[in-house]
Amino acid sequence: MLYTLLYPLHETFSYLNIFRYITFRAAMAALTSFVISMVLAPWLIRKLKELNIGENIRKEDSARLHQLHCSKQQTPTMGGILILAAVLFSTLVWADITNRYILLACFVTVWLGLTGFMDDYLKQIKKKSKGLTATAKFTSQILLGLILGTVLFLYPALNTKLYLPFLKGVSLELGIFYILFVILVITGSSNSVNLTDGLDGLAIGCVIMAAIAFSILCYVSGNLNFSEYLLIPYIRGSGELTVFCASILGAGLGFLWFNCHPASIFMGDVGSLALGGALGAVAIFIKKEMLLVIVGGIFVLEALSVILQVSSFKFRKKRIFRIAPLHHHFQFLGWQENKVVVRFWIMAGLLALLTLVTLKTR
């Protein structure tokens, strides 16, 4: 908004030329979303407590897990509302709101945020323990992926190739199947972050690492000189997504201040589904879908642990892990919650670095 309003005046007021620089606007977006999260979080926590919107730790799911987490009973949840508000506000203030990628990224975030909100609303307000059915969640995610994939497929400036990391000039032409691939990415990224959100600060900390990596990837993908030098696809206009990713970074850091152990607030599905989908959408826009598997390696492992556990029990009547998702497995092995979270953060940080390394290994 500020870019659209103020940058055209730079010829009259030369100091407004600073709005031309994505790095400046990204830094300001991160600071803005951080301040919003920090300032509004205490108010939101009080309001959620007044409305009796808190986490329900059910003993029937797992007696031992209930024992480990019973102290979190009635901790305010649905804090993802604050994250999304900070991200969207900061993005709309500091990014070029006429940019198609910014509009699509906000669309994906809002869609999945509403899906997650409905799930949390049914759990917290209507007291339906399971919230939205799995069918309803998947339907919403698949429909979103179908819309997004169709828009991108019909948009002539974006190709439908799948670029492979570590290899120079190697790609797969997906054609019409690109739409199905977009559905897979959006659904997978959204649900994997949702599954990771089970310990204080775990999911948001990993999201922050991914947001840092994607901020850099968006910047170089949208810069002709950098993209040519690094031999990666140049995506005209995608540099603006740096501002969007920086907004996620700032909002995530502000939320983590209150979500770190012992958490004063949880993000809920309204936050995890939307943030996961937002990261997936960014990866699609800058043609780094395969790198999402690396930068979001923790999310992938969490999702795989659930898939493997369910499949093994269904076909072999045996469990691979003591419990799934993976972070709870390590708790059952005797690791303290903080140790699990920090070690997963370390791995997420290393995976983010590895993702950036792929830019030079071609």
C-alpha cells in the first residue's frame, strides 16, 4: 500500500525512492508484523481466557501423552488469528498490492486460515472434539489447490516445469498434470505443518527457519542478475514475495515470544494450516517446489511418521514409533519437551542452510 501510494512521488521527494528497494520494505514488514504480534498478543490471551477458548488435552487419546501435557489444559488457543492478522497487514502495507503473487499468497493464506478457524471454532465453541471432519479439511485444501493450479496453468508467463535441485537445467514438463501437483503441494504442506504443531514453539520455530530461507529464495528468483548468475528460473515479480515471507518471519518471532515453553498461547489450526499452505504457495510461485521438501524437512518427517505409523498398524498390526507424530515419539523416549523442540529447531536451521546451498551446487 505504501509502495503504491508513495513510490510514484519519488521524483518530487527523492527520499521516497527508498520504497523502491525490496530489502527495505521486507525489513520494515518483518518489524511491523513483529510489533503487531508483541503488542496484541497479551490482549488476545486475556480475551481467549475470558471466552474460555483453551486447549483440551484428552486422556482417551493417550494416557501417557495426557500425563506429559496435562499442565497445558485450557491454555488459550487460536492464536494463529494474531499471526495471520500481522502477516496480512504487514504485507498489504509494505508490498506492492498490485503484484499477482502477493494477491495469490494472501488468498491462499486467508482461505486456509478460514478452514483452520472453522476447525478450531467447532472444537472450542461448539465443543465438537474432532472439529472439521478429515473429508471437509481435505476438500477445502484440494479445492484451493485446484483453483490455484488452474490459475497458474492458464497464466502464460509461468511454465509448468518441475525443476530438480542440485542439477543444472534438469526439469520435468508436467503439462496439465501441473494442476494435480499444485494440489499435492498445497495439501501436503498445509497438513504437515499442522501435524508438527504439538509442542511449545515447535511448529512456529520451524516455520521461521523456512521463512528466512524462502525470503532469500524469493529475492534471488525475482532478480534477473542473481537468477542468471545462479542458473535458476527468473520469475518476474516474484521478488515481492520477499516482503510476504519477511512478514511471516516477524509475526512468527513475535508469536514465539509467547508460544515458547511454557506456552501462554497456542496457534491452533487457524495458524498451522494457513502457514503451511502459505509456504507451499511461495514454493510454487518461485518454482522451488522440490526445495520445499528440504527446507520443510521437519514437516516432512512429521507427516511421514504419521503415514508410516498408520500404514504399519493397519497392515502389520505393529507400530514403528511409540507414538506419532515424531516429536511425541521422542518425548516417550524420555526427552524433555524443550530438548525435543530445540533439537528440531537446530535441524530446521541446518535444512534451511542446505536449501540455500543448492543455489550454488549446479
